[in-house]
Amino acid sequence: MMKKWLSAAVCSMMFAGPAALTLAHAAPAGSKADYDAAVKAASANYKAARTQCNSLKDNAKDVCVKQARRDEDVAKANAEATRDGTAKARAKADKVKADADYSVAKEKCDDAKGNDKEVCVKDAKVAHEQALGSAKVEKAAATGTSTDVAEARADARKDTVDAAYKADKQKCDALSGDAKDKCQADVKAKYAK
């Protein structure tokens, strides 16, 4: 189930993220009144969501609280980006979202144990690196030269590949003997390590 969730999260970031960013970059700066209303709504939504979390127990409650905080932080960051109307503000909001999504994903991994938990955390890191990389590329595209964009893409690719390598390598730890050796060799070959 965790793999399906992470796959869905990564796919939604890959497709919805760039479209939202394109629309956000095209939007003019918002008013202070709109910003204040969005922040007030985000705080009210957080309080309501947080109250609903009180009926849960154990890690389900922890995940609920993290999700509520994530939603508030992202809404406030988006309100700030809309108010400011700059690529820098949008990049900051994208980073806040990536970090908040990563925090929630790691909390969801607490339901797993042992190597499954380690794999879950490393898969969450891959999604986090992809989201951060996308934000860096978008910022470079909006504020920099083509060289800056190429460097941002190269850095993002490297960070994502490094995280994916660690995640795939961790998956081999669930195996033993020849199967583990073959898995590790395949991972090293896949990533040319």
C-alpha cells in the first residue's frame, strides 16, 4: 500500500506540479486582503483538522496531525507566493510543500518495521528529492539563464538518482545469500556505481 501511495504522490507531483507552477508564474501578485483571508482560512482549517485527529490513536493520529500541519503550511506558503507574485516566492512555496510532504511520508513509514520501514523512508526521500529538484529547475527557469537551468536540472537529476540508488540498495537488504548478492550487483550496474 505504501508503494502505491508513494507512486501516486510522485506521479501527482510530476504532472500537477508543473501545471500549477506555470499558472502560478503567470498570475499577478495578489492583494494583502486576499493573503490575510487565505492565512486565516488555513489556520481555521488546521484547527478543524487537528480536532478530528484527536479521535485517532497511535501512528494514525501522528499522521493526521502531520497532514493537518502540512496542509496549513502549504496553504500559507501558497498565499504568500500569490501575494508576492514572484518566482522566488513560488520556489519557496514549492520547497515548503516538498518538505511538508516528506515529513508526512516519513510519518506514514512508522507503521512499517525493520527493512520495510527503511525502504519506505528511502522511497519518500526519492519523492522529496524529485520535488525539490523540480522547484529548483522552475526557479532557475524563471530567474536565471539557460546555463542556470541546465545546472539546476543536472543537480536535481544527481540528487534524485543518488536517493533512488540508496532506496534500491536498501531493498536488497530484505534478501539473503545469492539473491542479495545478485540484487546488489544489479543495483550497482543499474546506477553505474
